[in-house]
Amino acid sequence: MHACRPICAGDEITVNYGFDDGCVRREARQRYLSETFGFVCKCAKCELRGDALRASEDRLSQIGDT
């Protein structure tokens, strides 16, 4: 990997993990990341629980891209 521009100390660097299936439910997303990249994601979306998780998963279902 190489940078296309100078990166300063403190700049945030992110990676697109490339979900070919579009909007993916948490279980599938976490399985993919674990099997492909060897880590358990702890981002805000993956950490949702209870009603917040259900609401997020419902929105994904409405998109019809899961």
C-alpha cells in the first residue's frame, strides 16, 4: 500500500473493506471481517445492541440489499 498524498501525523487513515453484497447485516459483516481480515470489528455499528440493533437491521431490510 502507498499513499497518494502526504500524510501528516494525526491524520486519520481508513480502509474500505469492500462488501460486494452492499449493505450487510452485522452477523454477515462480522463473519466476513473475521474470516478475511482476522479481526472482530468494534465500530459503533457493530457494537449496537437491543432496540438500536433491531432498528439498524430493519433499515437494512428495507433497503433490500442485504
